[in-house]
Amino acid sequence: MSTFNWYSGSQDNNRDQDLSGQYANARLASTSELQLRFLCPSDVDQVKELCKEWFPIQYPDVWYREITSNPKFFSLAAVYQSQVVGLLIAEVKRCDAINKEDKGILDSRLYSNSTVGYILSLGVCSNFRRQGVASLLLDSFLNHVTRSENQVCKAVYLHVLTMNSAAIRFYEKHYFRLHSFLPYYYSVDGKCKDGFTYVLYINGGHPPWGLLYPFHTIKINLYI
């Protein structure tokens, strides 16, 4: 099942009407006004409504149950006045669990004892965008995978629609770089759409030697 990184939300502003009335003029003095916490089963209904507003695909109910209860997911919420206004859903998995289309993101010699982080979804309510919420969520996950006990994690990657220019700009600002083109990767409203794979190398990780990439491993602590 394809997942979405739709940092800027839907291009259809009507999708955010439910929250826009409540927070029409919301401006954060700083991200310190937000609470970060992990999702729990009682969040299912709210998360489901937000994902319907943000993402142009339908997730099954089992997906919502999994991301709010299964500890394998790093499911982080940004909360403002008791309401979830941003979400990041990610997981850390073994290299042998990487999908076929993404096998080439990491040098195969690192596969035996390494893991990778995969960002399934990142979304922010329309009235809270461009206020540092998405960066706060992403930085929290990157801090997690670069801790001393997680040095076996060698890369963080994600998929994004080729037409989602706002999300692409956001990830490139955070040092993710284009890895591969995924033709017809998504199904949106019954139509096939192309995607990209973006990668950030961490903890000494690197792509297969011999491939030319316009980037190097980033020292995370330089910008978090």
C-alpha cells in the first residue's frame, strides 16, 4: 500500500474546513506552545479525520489501529490546545524489509546488521503550516534515529508525489536528496501518479559505491 508525505496538505483548501474555523487566525509565538506526544488508541477517530483532509488516498481501518497502538511505529503528534495539528508516522526496519523498488538506497554491504528509517506520512493542518511544526516533528524523529543506541540506522527515506512541490522543497531543505523516480507509484482518485524516493544518509550510511549522488552523509547534529 502506498503512503503519502503530504507536508503541505491537500491543494484543495476545502479539505481543511473542519479545523480552519476553530483556528482561523492561529499563529504560534514559537513551537514551544506545542506538545509532542505519541499517538494512542483513543486518537484513532481524530487521526482518521485529519488523514482524510490531508491525503488523497483512503487508508483502511487496520492502518489507523496499527499506527496508534503498535510500538513498531514512531507515531508522533504535535498538539495545540488539546487538538492534534500535525502528525509524523515512521518506522525503523531491517534492511532486508525494504521494498523491492527501494533496495538500492543503501550499500548492500551494510545490510547484514543495519536498519533504515521510513517516513510513512507527515502532515500539518493548513493554519499551522510554515510555522515550524513539520520541522519539529521531523527533527524529533531524526534525533531518535541518531542517538547512540540507534547508530545501526544508516538512512531515512520516504516517498512523495512528483507534483507535491511544497513537500519536496521541505525535505530538500532538511538535506534529503532525490534517489529515484517511481513511475505510476501512486493511485490517486483512480489515476496513476508518479512518485520520487528521497533519502537522507545518517550514522555513516551511504549509497552503493559507484553510483553518482549529488550529496554526502549529513551530520545531523549540525542542524538539529
